[in-house]
Amino acid sequence: LVLADLERRPELLEVPAVRVYASCYRAVVAGRSEEDFRTLRRVIAAQRDHFPKHEMRDIYLLAINYCIRALNAGRRELLSDIQQLYRESLEQGYLLEDGHLPESTFTNMIALHLKLGHFDEGAHIMETYAQDLPAATRESILHFNRARWYHAQGQADTALPLLARVDTNAPYLYLGAKSLQLRIFYEQGSYAASESILQQLRQYLHRRKDLGYRQENYRLLVQFFRQLLSVSAKDKKAVDLLIEKVQAAPTFAEKVWLLAQLERL
């Protein structure tokens, strides 16, 4: 109804707020086409001086979330767009909340650059914007992301001691650190250590009832990782069946990585 009303009264689009939010709606909710996204990018560039920073933060995050969904669907042509959106919003201070950069935003930015193999830029973000993280969690967030940075470059032995220094009181940090430890031990052939981490994860998930979507996310990781450890590489039929089950499952932590390990068996 809103979009139909705008078609009848196009003069409303002369109002900056209407133009920006109409573009957000078309790109993120209604159309989700690349053309709608390109229009949103142009509108943001033209209208951002008309909005306070806290409002621009929400607008930029909508555009970033569009890119994240597109990337998850395999549309890698938007990688440069999400990098640029992050860069612009960081430089303008739009991503700050109460003067701090949210841990999840910081971690997502590092994850993106590691995925791209842009290690120097990832390191630059860590060192430049670490001061904007909340003081209470800054050290642990840095240890965790530096561990991921080293692991992504094949330096697992440097990553493991950093993971041991992560304060795991926050569930997302505990689960993230354990997940990376799990990967490292498996990649190193330390299967007994992997079993130990799986047991810790299983007990943690059983004990905590406040994990929201992470509960099912990591439950699937534990379930399929146990099967990865038990399946025989010689049993091609069993391996193929497990691959099919993992592919059919909802997205969960380390799904892409786990499928890659199964493909190598």
C-alpha cells in the first residue's frame, strides 16, 4: 500500500526521509533485486547529510544486511559493496552505539575480510577500531578475532593460545572459541581433543537455556561433527549420505567447513 501510494504521489519522494526509507523497503523487504539495491546506494550517498548519525547507522545496517543475505546466497559480486559500506560507515562513525562499536559488528567485519583473504585490511580494522570496542569485552574480542586471523593464514599453533585467553562468560564468545578450537584440533588430526571439545559443547548447550537461535545452531554442529568423527572414509556410501544430510540441514555454525571436510574423505 505504501509503495502504491508513492506511485500515485511521486512528489513525496522529494522528502529525504521518504526517499531513503522507500528505497530501503524496496531493496531489503519488497524487491530485493540488485537494481533496487543500486538505487538504495545512490540515495544513501545523496541524502546522508540530512540524517543524524544514529539514524544513518540503521540505514547503513539495512544495506549491509542486504549484502550479507546476498553473499550467503552465493552472490559474490556484492563483496566490494559490503566492504565499501563498512568503510563509509566506520569513517563517518555511524556504527557506534553509545560511543562504542558493537562486538558483533566488529567481528562480522573481520570475518568478511578473512573470507576474502584480505588479511592486511582485516588486521588494519582490528588495530584501528579496537579502541572503539566496549572496555569490558575489548581484550577477549581481540584475542578471539586475532585467533581467527592467524588460523585463516594457516597459523593454528599461534591461534590456540589466543583462544585460551578468551573470557568465555559471554555465550557467543564461548561458542565461537570452542567452535574454532574444534576445527583446529580436527585439522591437526587431534581427534581425542575434538571429542573433548564436543563434550564440553554438549554440556554447555544442555545447561544453558538462554541461547536463542544459537541453541539449535550449535546443536547441529555437535550432531554432525560427531558423525564426521565416526564415519569411515572407506565407506563411500555412508560419507555421501552424511553429506546429503548436512546439505539438507538449516544453516549452522561451520556448515561450509564441515562439508569441505566430508568432501575430502
